[in-house]
Amino acid sequence: MRTIAKVLGRSPNTISYELKRVPSGYRADYAHIYARTKLKKRRFQYRKMNKYKELRDYVVQGLKKGWNPHEIAGRMKYEGRRGSLSAVSIYDWILNDVRGIKYKKYLYMFRRRRRSHKKRGLHGRIQHMVSIHNRPCIKNKTHHWETDLVVSSRRGAGALSTSNEKISRYVVVDYVPDRSALSKQKTLERLTKEFHVKSITFDRGRENATHYKLNTKTYFCDPYSSSQRGANENQNKLLRRWFPKGTDFSKVSPLRLTEVVKMVNEKPRKVLGYRSATEVAKELGLFKRSYSQVS
């Protein structure tokens, strides 16, 4: 298989998958006919969107809520809807069909450029800091949170304190008027009162200096290691779809912030089996009060 892959310029895994697909004996001519037929049918699958209004409306509503085609297609199958589509078909409809191309603006097609970080001198150490390497294994364990700040533009004021639970991906967002440790502490104190919290993982920002005053275990990532809080960084990226860099959070209304956070928590997520973060959080008993009171 490795020799075949080298000749064809493909991965050995691709060859392996192709052979396993027909365990009774591989026939290249039959495989070619099957692939061409499947491709021909797939090209026109998106036409179902124009034929069935209910299907089209579901996709459009999902796009307007900030769902991507994979989340829309996955949610259709999760709900057992008739006439469901694949993510590729939805992309084809948006990019190739006259009726669908106007919804292209709802696709999140932009990617941030990664910038190299220059190490800066430490401006004082955070006291009582426990490294993430000393954190017990929390894989598949609930009620463990990560937190960060999403800052305003240079000329703006305030920031967003974002906290998410690792298993459910449920996110809680609060506006803070400044980046002080006291403001961050108050938001996390509210978090521990409204949700079950066993631990919180921080980055090394100075706004986390009073972490030891919280009534929960706290851990810190390594410097410049945002990947150690991967779920939280992903949530921040989702929020940036509605609040791009340069946003002055002091000018964002509390109502608008609540609407966006609700959309993020109600998105069907592939990692959750196309359930929403809110649905999983309720199943895990994340809330100390009823969900209606928290929302």
C-alpha cells in the first residue's frame, strides 16, 4: 500500500481506506464508475434547497444564527429531519446557486494570521500560582472551567471576561470596565455562585493576580501557551465573529452582548454530537439555579 501511495502521490491511509471499502475484492474499473456516478449526483444535491422551502428556510435561519454548514447538516441529522443535506451540498448552494449566493456573507471565511510573540520581561509575579502541569487529569470530568479576557481596541475601554466549561463548551461572558484584578475577581465570584465550579484555569495575565481569593482550585498555563486553554480560545474566536478586533466594548449594549452569547451557546457543535452547549450543560447539571433564571 505504501508503494501504491508513493506512485499515485497519495497518503497510505487513503489507499488503506479505499481497499477496506470493498473487502470482497477491489476492482479499479468498478471503483472508477462508482466514484464518477457519486460525483455526478453530488453536483446537483443542492437543488433540493430550491425545491423544498422548509429545508431552505432551516439552512438560512442557521446561517443567520452564525452556524456553519457542517453544524447545520449535523443538526439536521441529530433532529432526524427528512430530506437532510450534507455540508458540501450547503456550501455548493451558497457558492454556486443564484438563490444561495446572497447568503455567502454569513460564512466565516476569514482566518486570523498568527503573530509571533516577543518575550517581554516579567512585571511582577502572580502569587500562589499553581502550574497546569500539577493539575489532576480532568479528561471527561465536568465542572472544570477556563477563563480569559477579550480586550477592546487601543482607543476603546473595557473588556469581556469569558469563561467556559470544558466538557459542555458552555460560555459565560461579562463586561468589565477595566483590566484590573478586582474587576476580574468579581466576575469569577458571580460565576462560582451561579454554576458548579471545581477548578478554573487561567493565563498569566495580571488581571488574574487575586485568583487565590476565589473559593475554588486555580491553575495557570505556561507563558504564551494559549493551546493549553484551547476550548476557551475557540470560544473567543466565535465571539470575534460578532465583535471583531477594534471593537470598543464600552459601546456594546448589554442586550446585544446577551443576544450574541445566547447564539454561541445555542449553536449545534460537532464536538458535542451536534447538540448545543446549553443542552449539554443542562444534562450535566452545570447550573446551581434553573436555566431560565440564569439566562
